[in-house]
Amino acid sequence: MKKLTKAQNRVYKANLKLMYKNKRAPSLYEISEFLGFTSSNAVQEHLINIAKKGYIKLTPGQSRSIVITDQTVCAYCRRGD
């Protein structure tokens, strides 16, 4: 997998933290709010680029469709269940 940029890594880690906390995929708004962004457009663009690099999968047109593809991180997300 290609390496994430600093901004992409920040969005990716926020997504993981919210998934772990809420036990479900976050919405674009929730990620934006968590990171202090005023718009979810930037988050959406970062998520698309993160998906292109293979870290996540997205289902177009479906909310809360972020699926983690990195198995090491998936184990982290399930910790505590």
C-alpha cells in the first residue's frame, strides 16, 4: 500500500478512533466535527484518496460505508468487544 499523507493519516486515525468509540462507521459530518473542519468536503476527498491507496473501502451513495481493509487495524478496532 502507498503511504498516506499527513492530512490523510489524520483523517484515517480519526475514522479509526470514532469507529472504536461508537462501534460503527462514522458519518462524514462526525469525522469533520471530530477534526474541527467546517465542511465535510475535505474529509470526503481525503477518504476517496485513502480508499484509492487501499486502506479502506467506500460504497458510493451509502452513508457510513467506510470499511477498514488493513487487518492489523481491524484487530485494533475490535479490541474490547
